[in-house]
Amino acid sequence: MMQTLTGPFKREQEIRKSRFLARAAPVKTSDDAENFIRTIAQSAPEATHHCWAWQVGPHCRCHDDGEPSGTAGRPILQVITAQQLDFVAVVVTRWFGGIKLGAGGLIRAYSGAAAECLREAPKEPIIERVTLTFHTPFSLLSLVQARLQSFTEDAPETSFDAQGAQMTLTLPEAQREALSDHLADLSSGQISVRLLTDDLEHQTNSV
């Protein structure tokens, strides 16, 4: 199961007199990731490099920020992938200590700093969720509302018409089929559940 972080986390280490500070955070969108990176860069303008990578669903980006091409951003991104993380942004900030590390040394330093940070950071599984909607007649409304409590603690959004109520709720994708079958059996086929969103919504829950 893919995981993300429960919150921001950081780890610092010194490698041949250069200081490497890795900071990671959970993000929901690419804009969140870019804002996280920008905030860190602005907080330490005196640093030599702010190298970063992020993974948000099928999308990812990385940047070497002045280090030799391929020695910083991509190694950080590979660490994110190797640890099976998603919806995560990582920035490794370097303060140059006067000793050059070479391409191989830089790759090991940046990937190592990111790996240690992410390995120790608290995590939670990513649970895919969907938004479903269905119409229930007034004769079944109270019964449906009671049965929904076994699927979710959140009250569904409800709007009324002359025949009954249109109900919309978000729940783990793994429960979608069970809810559809349950409501169909409960209503003798009167209630049909429809997927409201084609794209799965990213949310996280601890299990």
C-alpha cells in the first residue's frame, strides 16, 4: 500500500563539512508542493542549494538547483519512489563547507539525506476515496440514514424533492460495491448508486 507523511519532518547531517538539511511534507497538489519548496528557499536564502523533488499521483518533478545535472533532484525523487511514498515533497538544503564531493558523492549525499528523513518520518496509508450519489424515496429515508452509519460516520449531503431525497457521500473506494449492493437489496432495486466523480480523490486515514 502506498503511504504519505502525517506531517512535516526534517533530518540534518554533515558530510565532509557540508551541511545537508532534508525537509519533507505531505502535499495534496502540485501547487502545495511548489509552495512548500518556495517557503523553504525563502527561509534560508544564504544556503548554497535547495534541491528538491515531489510526487503527486502520476505527476512528479525534481530540480538540481545549481548542482551538476542529475546529482540531486533525481536521486531525491528516486528515494520517494523506492520508499513507496506519494503526495510528498522533499527539499534537501545544502550549505557548502569548502570540500567538493564529486558527482558520485553528491548523489550519495542528497539521496542519503532524503532517505534518512523519509525513513524516520511518521507515515499513514493512502486510501482512495470516491464520491457517490443516489436517490431514496421518503418511505426508505429513515432506514437508509440508519444503515449508512455502518459505512461512514460523516452525514451525507442531502437535498429533497417531491419524491424523496438525493444523498451524496464520500467513502473509501473499497466500500463502493458493498454500499451499492446493500442499498439495492434494501430497496428491492429502487436505489441505484452512481459515481459522482470519475477521478479518485486522494485522502489519507490511519489504519
